[in-house]
Amino acid sequence: MSEKLAERGGTIRSELEPNVMSLPGVFMQGIANISPAFSQLATFTSIIALAAIVAPVAFLLAGVALVVQAYVTGQIAREFPSAGGWYTWVARTLHPGAGFFAGWVLLLWWPACGTMVLGYLGAVVLQPGIQAYYGVDIPWWIYPVAGVALSAFLSYRGMRISQSVLLITGGIEVVIMVALAASGIVSPGKGGFTLAPLNVANFGKAPDVFLAITFAVFAFSGWETIGPVAEETKHPRRYIPLALVGSILFMMVFELFVTYGNVLGVGVSNLNSAATAVTWPIATMAQRLWGEGWLLLLFALMNSGIANSLSAFNAGTRLFFSMGRSGVFPAALGVVSPRRRTPNNAIHTQVAVSILALVLMAIFGAVNVFLTWAITFTFGLIIMYILADLGAMRYYLGEARDRFNVLKHVVAPIAAIVAVGYVFYKSAVPLPAPPEQWSPVVLIVYFVVGGCLMVGLHFTGRGDWMRKAELAMEEEPEKVAASGA
């Protein structure tokens, strides 16, 4: 492998294909993993149960908190473009051990993400919906099998085709969801048209608006997948930070508008019953507004699941590749195909993890596994955010002191830590109902396993991974291409 390894602050020559991802493609990498249709539909009943009429504002406040987080993270991303993403950023700015746990957290979700989302959609929406309206019973597991197979195929073909598919599928789901919300505004349900859902003075009517914000933060998760495509992106020091912040801003506006439209479409006077309805409230709304055209909602969800799975493949395989390249995992994961310059061994590994996730969903139930796994990941994600915030402060207070700015490098990181820390507290106290209440235990066990792996690396004389974990890309991709590397 043609690597140039150096001391702390050193660089590495990427073997992935440079100059593939455009700015729109990088944006959609994050937006597709947030899954506009799925994030809205999967959290709607939970959000309105907790925030009632001010559900749109819950998304707005969650977005504001995450914009601060993305801004802080973007500064590190500008300094250290790498396929390792958060693994490299935290390792370089805080400590390699902390960087390992950042990567370890992401590997809890990204490799299984496509299976989890498509399995949940299949079990909760697609299988019962198609059976109810057409009398055709398509088992839920067909959807994750087909989606993951497609994602793996596209991943083997390379990032160029993956980017095109993401732009198409992600764009379709955004258009359908915005159109449905606009229909709800034009033709509202019981209670009529009102601006009350946007009025913060109505916070007192919400059962638990702060816990609603916690659910909204989970709905935004996915923007983190932008980092690992840096080595295949044009101008990564510009495009990656822009996409990190921009994807959150876009989704904040999207969730605010779509939630507002859905609240009106369902009917502000129907929110209490909608929160506990057996039928899917937004599907009921779509049937009222669009008739048979409500099936476009299912089409949007299918697009959402496919785009989510593909973007997770892009991110997860690059993280496996980076951790293999640095020596945490077997070196074979750090090898790329000489023809397409794709990390094929990492793709094989991601497929294997996807199969394992499918088996677990078949044994313990698709819904139970998805909810437990998702909440476990959310807890870990918040810890990772805090590590990145601490890393940013340490880096700019120390090594990059000449570029230190108290607002950017102290106030913003502390604000982000307070915001996500509060979300963590509200998520864990009190614990959610079973089986999700096992999530903290699962995370602790998972961290213990990660700690044992680190100890094993040390005692087997493979401690050099710590230095390699800090290495970022040697040059802008276009310069690498020009040099003939």
C-alpha cells in the first residue's frame, strides 16, 4: 500500500478514487442518511405525543443545537480530511484512544443501518400496508435483503454511480414529502388552518417538549456520514464543512415545514388521538388528500430506505477501510480494488454485518431490534459529539493556538456539549420502556468489548495504530490526481 506515514500531524496518500464527489453529492450523502421521509414518518407520532401542537418547533430547536455541533465539527474536518471521519478527527485532536471509541460508536450503526431501516419499514409499514390494500403479503425481510443487495452492488461499482443514485432517490423522497405537507397546509384537517404550531407560546401545552427535542435529534442523525467521503470529494476542506452544516440547515427547514404541514393535515384538533392511533396518521392524511395517490408515500419510503442504505454503505465501508489502514482491524480492510479503487474487503465486511443484523431482527423481532439498536446508537452518538467538541477546544487552544477564536473554539463547543448533554440526560432519565431500556446496558457492553480490543492491540505489539489513526489526507484530491498518484 502506497502510504506515507509520519509523526503526529503527518499525512497519508489516499488510494481511494479522488475528485468523485461533487458538492451536491456530498450534501445528499448526509441528507440521504438522515432519510427525510423515514425520519419524519418514523418519529411523527412520538413527537406529537410529547410536543403536541408545537411539534414543528421541536425539530427547529433540535436543528439549532445540531447546527452548532456541525459547525464545531466542520472546523476539524477542514483541518483533517480523511476517510476515517470522526475516528481520525477525534484521534488527531484529542487522543487516539478517544478516536477509536468514536469510530467504534459509528460501527455500531453504519454497517447495520440499511438492514435496520429497511427491516423496520418492511415490518411496520410496507408489509401490512401492501397486504391491507392489495391482498399481497410480501414478507418484511424481502425489503432489507433487496435494499442491501442493491447497496452492495452499487458500492462495488464505485462512488460515482453511488452519488448519482443518492441524488435521484434522495431528491424523490424530499419532493414527495414536501408536496404532501403542502397539501396538508392547503387542505387542513379538523381544526383548520392555524399558525399555532409555530408559536413558542404554546410550549405550555406540550406534555414534554424537551423529550420531544431528544426524539428530533435522533431524527436528524445521519449527517455524520459526510466525513468518511472526504478522500473522494473535490475540495474536501471546503465541501465537507459546508455539507456538515448545510445538511443540518436544509433538514431543519425541511422538518419544520413538513411537520407543520403534517400537523395541519392530520388536524390540530386530532393530535391527541393521532398520537395513539393504531393506524398510521400520515397515511390516513395522505389517503384523505391524495386518494389512491397516497401510495406515493410508500414509494417515498422505499426511496428513503434505499438512499439510507447506500449512504450508510459509503460511510461504513470507508470507516472500515480507514481503521484497517491504520492497523486497528486486519490490514486487508485497508486494501482497495486496483480497478475501481473501492474498498472491496470493507464492502464484504459490511455485507456480513448486514446479514447478522437481519438474523437478529428475525429472532428478536424487527421492531424490537431496530428501536433498541437505534437508541443505543443515539447514546453513543452523543458521547462521540462530546469527544469531538473537546478535541476542537484542545486543538485550537494548543497546537493551532495561532488560529484560536474564543467564540468559535470555546463558546461554540461548550454550547454544543451542553445541548447534546441535556439530550443525553433526557434520553436516559428515566429509562425508556422495554426493550429499549436495555440500550444503556448494550452500549456499556459494547464499549467494554472495544476496550478489550484496544488492550489486545497493545499487548500484541500493534500499538502503532495510534499514530496512524491521526493521519489525514496528504493533499487535496485534485492535487493527488495531478501528481499521478
